[in-house]
Amino acid sequence: MNGRDMSYQAVMSRKNEIMKASLGIDYDDYIQSPIAFDYERMMAETGYTHDDVIRIQHETKVGNTPLFELRNLTEAVRRSSPPGKGARILLKDEAANASGSFKARRASISAYEALVKGYPGMIAATSGNYGAAVASQAAQRGLKAIIIQEVFDSRGIGQPEIIEKGRKCEAYGAEVLKLSVGPELFYLLLRTLEETGFFNASLYTPFGVRGVESLGLEIANQVRAAYGREPDAVVITHAGGGNLTGTARGLLAAGCEQTRIVACSVDLSGLHMASDHDFNRKSFTTGHTGFGVPFATWPDRVDVPRNAARSLRYMDEYQLVTQGEVFYVTELLTKIEGLERGPAGNTSLTAAITLARQMDQEQVVVVQETEYTGAGKHHNSQLSFARKNGIEVRRGDPGDSVPGESIVIPERLEQVRGKVQDLDRLRISYLNNAARIHPPDRWGEVDISFLAADLKVNTDWVRQRIGSLSQNDA
């Protein structure tokens, strides 16, 4: 690189310069303070209308996916519900997208943006379905793709799900850089962006989130056409927040202001996602609390200066489910509905069962996505890997499971019940993170208004908590 210092510290010090060159976005135009920025203007200035997004996605086999009513599952839920309860459960089958998941929507706009701006290729740091989506979209646009993936622990052992995702990236023609878990991922991303001049297809750019808005629009239109009403609740698997943010924005754009936005994550409390020891003691690489909680409580912990995925801004409820419950529901979906889909996409289906029991029969709850399955992504592969790593796998009450120690698979549908995460606790954690970045005694009206919007509360709610934050961080 023309003699440039490529040491860790030097590259990290150039991160803003690298990001600007690799995205074509000057985040400084939107930043208002150390914590506040003009979010809506940033999203609007991507320059894409919803019609543009739909047209672009149609060109590369993305969108217009089917919405199925899960009649057999709905009837099974009604049999274990109080009289008159048991909402219709609908499933948006995103496995029908090119690459096999909703992530194709996120990658589609980034690929188009890279093409029209003349970038020779795309780079994404991800261990998940998004890498395959980037590779698939890049292939269709004639672009190169590099995927940087955390695969192994220090013993050189990789999870079967992650290995399968890497295989799929390579099948679409991407170069996959495979790392062990650790802090070098972001450094390698920056270095590779600088060395190649490729587009930064980050999960957290406005382009990625705008791409998911079409999913919310489709759900609204399909439910109205089939049932003559708006969806009463939409359940969304939550990890980094872009899935929930984009879908909710699309629903709002379609006028579904009363639709309840329900996040759902697999409860992996006690496991640290950056821990070499814990890396292979979990059976889900995404859609779990190890990402869902940190990203909800501080979205800007990402590879861009400001994250376009801001889940608490749109979230009405947050459900947690166990690994065993999701594996049970995955098998149930296959056996009674004839749909074999991946466990990560079935996380929200698990929460939808609990919600449907509490809702009236004429109401509609939508499971917002599915994902493809097979090879290492299959739940049997995950369970075999768990056993090899000393995790106890047994049948029983899933409430008895301990993340990293045991996976308890329900014996009957009634045991699928999940639990609710305390949203106010997450909001206070967010404010404490904000206070560490920018002392509360310096928060102005712009900051307070931004925080209120980001937490889906009013400004009085934020003001009432400033005093205790100041004491905690003094």
C-alpha cells in the first residue's frame, strides 16, 4: 500500500477515512453530537424509493416471497390454548430468495450501489447467511466478493453451521478469509477494504436496512389481500437489529402503525460471544442474546460510524426462547407443515407459538422469515456438535436448560412458552452506554430528543433518568 503503515494501531486510526472511501457516505454530515445524529435524513439520502428497491431486488431474484398460513400448527396451538384463543400463524418464506434467506434483501441494494459507483467488488465481515447473500448478489452483478468469517476456536475446531455458510459463500464464487475468534476481525476488514478498494457491504449501512423495508411492505400487502386486515403482530428474529429495523420501517411505511413489533432471540445468557472457550458451546451463531442484547443497548458498536439498524427504536416487545424450544419447533414445522427450514429462522416461529396462545383466534401473527437448511445448518448437525463439546442434550422442560451446559428439548408443544425480556432494563442499559460516551450533564435538547426516539419513549422518560445516570458515571 505505497509504504503505508499497516500495523493494527495505524489501520485503526484510519478507520473513518477507510469507511468513507469504501461506502461513499460521509457520516460527519449527519452527526450532531457524540451520541446523536440525523437518522431519518441519513436513511432518506440513500436516494432509493421503495419502488426503486423492489425493482432492484426483482433483477436479482429477491423479494415477492410467499406467505403461508400454517394451518396445522395453528390448530395444534389452539388445542392447547384457552377457549377463543389461538391466533392464525402465518410464515413469510424468505428461504425463497436467492441465497436462501432474507439477507439477500440486505445485500441487494449494497451490490447495486457498489455497481453504479464503480467499485470492483464487495467485502463483508460475517459468519452468517449474509456472507452467502453478498456473494450471491455480487455474482449476479458481475462483482468480486470477499467474505471475512470467524470460523474456528483456538483448537482449530469450527461449528458445522459456520462451515456450511462458508461453503455456500465459496459456491457463489466468493473468496472466504477464515479466522479464529478474536479481536482481529475488524482490523482485517479495514485492511482488506483499504488494500482492495472494494465496497464495504456492512450489515449496518443505510443500504442494507433499506433493502429489508421491502419485507415489511410485502407482509402488510399480503396479509391485507388475504385476510382483509393488518397483521396484529409480526415476530422478528433479533441479532444485530437490521432485520427488525428494516421490517418495522416497511410496516410503518405501509400504514401498519398498530402492528405489534415483537423481537425474539435465543437465550444464551452467560455465554460471551468473543470468548474462545464459549465460541463452540452454543448451537446458534446468530439470532441469540449474545448479539441481540448488546446491539439493542448500544447499536453503534459496529463497523461503521453510525449504525442504521436501531432495534429499540421500533421494538414493542422482546421474547426469549431456549435452544431446545427452537429445535423442537424446527422438527415440528417439518413434520406437520412439510417445510424443512433452518433453526435460526425458526427462532421467531417459536415465540409466535407463545404469542398465538395469548391472542384471539381471528387475529393474525406473522413469522417474518425463514432460512434454508441442510448440511451443517441442520439442527441434527448442531445437536451432534453440541454433544461432542460436552453439552448435555435431553428431553424435558426447556426451562431447565443452562446455556453452554445443557439443551433441553420439549416433550410436547405446551412446553414451548419462552419468556419476556424487560425492555426498560435494556433502555436503561442503553442510557448508561450513552453516558459513557457523552456525560449526561452535557446532553442538550438534540441529544435528549434523539435518545427518546431511539428508545421509543418520550423525552420526559429520558429526563427523569438523567440524575441517576450522572451519579452512576460521576
